[in-house]
Amino acid sequence: MDPNEMRNRMVQHLEQMRLAKQKKKKQANKSKNRKRSAPSVSIAEKVPKSRLNQECQALMGEANMAYAHGDIQKAIRICQELITK
């Protein structure tokens, strides 16, 4: 293979890579430009989220941390305590 042929192949390959990148960029821009549709439920019709009281939230957090640290028995015990309240 002579040097000119090798150079031509490299240039051709680089051009294909550039076109592929350009195509990906165009697709990404299309998704960014899409407008979001209007929400199906109006704001007035939304039901407010029910929240736990502070004590229950604290216990849930404690159970979560116990589970995250691998103390599963403690987490289960705390959750059972929450259920009985």
C-alpha cells in the first residue's frame, strides 16, 4: 500500500467519523428542542401529598440508616414500631 492510498483511507475514515458525530449532535439537538406537552391534570385538581408527622419521619430515617449500614434487624424492629403506632 503506497503512502497516498493510506493517507486517502485515513482521510476518508476521519470524514466518516465527523459525519457520524454530526448526526448524533443533530439528534441530540432535536430532543432538546421538543416542547413539553401540557400537563394532563390541572394544578387545581392535584391532590396534596399526605405527609407523616415529624416523629414518624424521624423513625423512618433512622430505619433507613440502619438498613444502609447493614443492621437489618434494627431496621426491621424500627419499622415494626412504626407500624404499631
